Amino acid sequence: MLQLRKQVAGVIRDFNLFNDKDRIILGVSGGPDSVALLSLIYNVRRVNPPYSTIFIAHLNHSLRGRESDGDGQFVSSLADKYKIQLIAEKRDVREIARERKMSLEETARDVRYKFFENAAKSVGANVIAVGHNADDNAETILHRIIRGTGITGVSGIRPKRKLTPTSTINLVRPLLFTCRKDIIAYLEEKNITYRVDSTNIEKDKLRNKIRLELIPHLEKNYNPKIKKSLVTLGETAIQNCDYLEKETNVLFKSVLINREAKTETHIDKIVLDINKLKESSQILQQMIVKEVIIRLNIPLKKIGNKNYKNILNLLNSKKTEINHMIKEYLNIRREENELCFSRNKFYVEERPVLSETEIKIPGETELVDMNYQVKTEIREIKNNFLEEFKQKKTSKEEAVDFDKVSMPLTVRTRRQGDKFWPLGSQGVKKIKDFFIDNKVPVMDRDAIPLVTMNGQPVWIVGFRIDDRIRVSEETTKLLMMKFEERTTHI
């Protein structure tokens, strides 16, 4: 499979994925794609070193029990075989997804890339290489089309991008133009073993149904080269997106009125020149609005196509003064020739800050400043109670190890410098950083109750408990806590 090695070397060169000064982390799960990536990059390096140092990073998601642990052991043996430094960690992704009220797939992705970022920083790496292939790209594009997307979504997976918009670390995909069948053929020819993820053959997930059912159906009945067609569509869309992004950057500088928004990282308001904006095409107008939303640190997924249309309608309105609000996130005000965007401050300004209140244990505590009451009780672990509780609990209910709790517990809102140890993480984190990582809107942060112990938060209500009071195998007694809205008596 010399041809495949040359193809990968060509992709590295053509897309400038890395060079001889880079330090590279290879994300290796143990599956065929990542194992092939390791073998190919290692051999490319031996023939013509395009970089200086490589590392292996492996994250155990704890989703498949012993199978996941077996993956970790397999990757460790690969690191020994190739004599490459291994960075490995374990996370309970299922528990984190439950805490965050996010899908398992989305949580796994967020946790994985955060792990990669931390791993890169720990060894001074500036490139992370992962094993996405051409089949993955075709499936991604089709998945997005089915769920609904625009030109950005249709562009699929890029061979190279920043890990995050502000990161100095590049995420690269040397196998992106290699078909899965060629990867398997390469491994078989080289007699290289790999692990098989059993969840990839389950048909209850949309992505797997696309891979196992829809694409084979399209290949058989409509187009035997459907995957190639989808990848070609993605390449064309990328070219269009790149052009539009360049035009957007130029136009944004022209229509921006408040100049401080050009240089400041964290801004609360952006003002645009309506007349100049109206001179551009509608697609550029929409991309300008998208850029505004990004710069205001508002989650893009919270703003739908209908919201974009409503915003653009303000440009052509005959009214000279309009106030408009998009959900709880964004305020838009039109005044004469100016369109002003600002993050909604409703929650910060209108909802009172909670004064510190001691929680009755066991018992009920009325929170005078907020429409909540806290109910607590102490329970023994028996008769599968804990398992049933985990299945039914809401984000505002928690069970912790009673013997790890120091009385009294209090409840309040955040204070400057607050820190805690998020469940499943490796150490203490600032509350502010936790909110940023979990994309909690700025306007919501001062209204979130915190349960504290010894003056420090141990539960961010609705999000995460502190790892130091978590339930373990040694736990015998539980402290149950529940926040619920108070009943108002007239």
C-alpha cells in the first residue's frame, strides 16, 4: 500500500497540515482509522520527516465498560511498540451528559476535544491529528442535510482548522480523502490489528442508520458513487464558504460603527450602519449577522433560520425606531441608520441576587429572594433506590455522599473567585471558567443557585456537583437535595 502512504504524504503537503517545526498529537482510539493514521504518519515520518515530535493521546469515554478499558490497554501497547509517549485519561461521558442535559454524542465530542486541547498544552504540541476519512465526511454531509443545514453545514469536514476559533492549536485530518475500504485493506496487507467499536453496528442512532442503511440504499438504487458525490459537494461548498467569509470580513469592517468592537475580545454591543449593509447581498447580510452573534458570544445553535430572517427584515422596515428581542439571548434596536445588537441583560438586571441562606437538613428551606424552595432528606442506599433515582432525576435534583458533607450547607449565587471541582474532571476550576466551557449565557450566570460547603460551591444547581462529595462504592448514606419552584399563595 505504498500508494496510500504517498496519498497521505500528498495531503499533508498540499494542505500544509504540519511542518518540521510542529509537535503533533495523534488521537488514537484503537479503531481502524486511528490505528492506520498512526502507522501511516509514523512511516511517512521515517521516509521524509515533515515534523519534529509526535505523541499519542487516548481518551477512555467509559461508555462500553470492559470494552472501553480494553481499547485503552490496546493503545498503550501501540505506544510501547512505536516507542511514542502516550497521554491517556478516563472520563465518565454518560454521567457528564446527564449532568449537562446534552446528548451522548455531543458530550463525547466536547469532552474529547477538551481532552485533546489539554493534552496538547501539556506537551507543547500545536497540532492534533485525527483519523476522519472520506466516508466520515460523506456521512456527515448527508446527516446535516437530513437535519437541516446551510452552505456551511454542507461543506462537511475540513482537512485543517483551528481547534477553537481563538485557539493556536490546529486540528488536521490526513486521511480525509482516503476511503474506509482502502484503510481496511492497508491494515490487512500490513497485518496490523485494531479494535472494533460494537456501538458502530447499532442501528438506533441516526448517524449509524445513515452509515448502515441509507447510504447502502442510495448506492444500490440511485448512485453507486454517492459518497464521492457528497464529498465533491463538500469541497465545492468549502470553496464558496471561504470566499464568502473573506467578503464578510471586508464588509464587516465597512459597516461597523462602534470601533471598539474591532479590537476587544469580550464585547456587549455591536452597532452596524444600515445603509451600507443594505447595499450588500442577502447572503452577506446574513453572514454579517452570524459574525455579530459569534462576537457577542451567543450560542449559534440558539439562533435559527427564522430568527435570521426576522433580523434582516429590520433592515427594510419603514419604521425608524424598533426594539426586537430574539428569545432570551439577543436584543436588537434600530434607530434611524443604526442597527444595534446587544446581549440580553434581562436575567442579570431583573432577577434578584440570592442572599446566602442556610439549608435545613433534613427539611424544607424557602429562598426568600428567588422563586425556589429546597427540599432535603437523608436516605440509606438499598433496594436499587439510587439506580431508580438516577433514571428519574431532573437537573435540579442531586444525591451526594452524606458522610462527605460538612454542615452547614448554604445556598447563594456566585461570587468573584468562586471555585469547585466539577464531577469527572481532573481538578479545581473557577466557576467563571466552568460557565464559559459549558456555554452558559452571561445573562444567566448571576441567577444560578450554588450550594456551598465551608464557603465554597459544591453544586451548581442544574449543572454539576463537586467531585469531592460524589457517591462512590463506599457510600452507605445519601443526602438528597431538590430545588423546585415555590407555590405562590394569593
